[in-house]
Amino acid sequence: MSKLRGAIAAIATPITDAFEPDIDRFTTLANHLLANGCDGLNVLGTTGEATSFSRDQRFRVMAAAAERSDPSRMMVGVGASALADAIALTRRAAELGFAGALALPPFYYKGVPDLGVAAYFEAILQATSAQPVPLYLYHYPALSGVPFTPGLVDLLLKNSGGRIVGLKDSSGDMAYARGVAAQNPGFAVFPSTEAVLLDARAGQFAGCISATANLNSGLCRRAFHDGDAAALRSAVAIRQLFDGKPLVAGVKAGLAHLQDDSTFSRTMPPLAPWRAAEQAQLARDLDRLLAAG
């Protein structure tokens, strides 16, 4: 069963001018978010630009999170096209004490059969059985091109020996999220928007894993733990600032403002930072909404 629930931030990864993970800023941000409203963190997910880093770079971020923060409150992204890389990342997640490993399907080849995806996960499960860290599926078909259909989820759960405990849904399809949660009682489904936090509080979902929880974590805490509908409206209004815009770069622009540190706005290529005028408008909008919340 999943140990993670509530408002989870898909934490951004600060970048140095040499395009390396900025470990000091990363761990400072992680501890700030955990102390200011986040129930947990998703380290090295899409918002954390994981697939733009090498395996060794990801290992360094993981080690820093474990050494300087609380990995028992974190899941870490282990998605990789190469099976050996996914296994190595999953093993390291277990060794470092993370609460879970968040796994994309193998995402280069499209149109692959369910049995092929199942074989990929069976290999990960077998190779990591000595230290059986819980696995979470990462459903993001717009980027991966390989969906976790309800039938595939059922197949994976039947063959996982209880190791696969939940799913992050970044599809935006709430009918899908509700259906997967309903057909698998006890399966921890985390939509990618804080708009579901009152539903999660009522037990329909395990919580949310949201990029914008980097910016509105206090509002998310009030919504989930106190049932504060006004706080939820403010949190959702902050998320809506990014509608139709590049989300990862936008979240990093928001962090640059809230942390008063322009370094946070730097992205890994091929992502590009927001333009100065866009960042300035975002800063004004964030100040207004956070003050009102």
C-alpha cells in the first residue's frame, strides 16, 4: 500500500550555468516545500526535467535528497527508455530509502503491445526484488506516447506481487483517473492538478502530484488537511496562470520570483525560459493571488 498521500509537489530541479543539477539550491527548495505545506515530493519527474539528465546526474540529485532531506516523504522518477537504466535507478531509489519509484513506460517505440510493456516492468520487478521499493506508474501519454490503459494497469497489478501501488495521471483526463481509481480499490491514484484535493480528502484519490505545488504549497495544505475551499480556489487560480503556456519553465520562473533568485528560472535545453516580460507579469499575478489566498 502507498505510504504517500496528500499534496505532493513535482519539485523543479535548479540548474547551474554549466547545465548541471544545482544540488544546494535543490535541497534548500526541497526542505522549504516540505516545511511549508507539501506532504511529499516527486523528485526528478517531468517538472524536475529528469529525462534531460544523465543517469549519473540523476544519482547525484537522488543522493542529495536522501542525505539532506527526508526520502521517506518522496517518490523519485526512474523512467528511462533503456531497461538497464530504469533498473539501476529503481535499485538506487530503494537503497536510498525513497518511499516510491515513479516509472514511465519505455517511451521511444510507440504502438508497442501491452505484453511488451508488461515484460519491461516484470524485468524491473525481478531485478529489484531484494529491495522491493514500491512502484508507481506514470501515465503521461502526451509526452511518453505509451499509455497505461485500464487493461494494462490490470495486467501489471496482477503480475506485480503487490509492488505496484499507485499511478500518477498527467493526462488531464479526469474520467480516466476516476475510472482507474474506482476499478482498483486501495490503488493510490494521484492526478496532476490540485483541483482534486477535496476529492482526495474524501477518499476518491490519494492526493495530487502537481508542478504548481512548487508555488502554492500552503494553499494546497489548507485545502487537503482543513477542507478549505477558498484556499483551493486560490491554488487552482495559480495553476490557471500557466494554461496554454510552457509549464516547467513557468514554474521555474515563479520559483525565481518567490525565492528571489533568478537562477531558478534556468532550464535544461531543449526547454527555454520564459521571456522577461512574461516573468514579470507572472510575478505580479502570483503576488496578487497569494496575498488574496
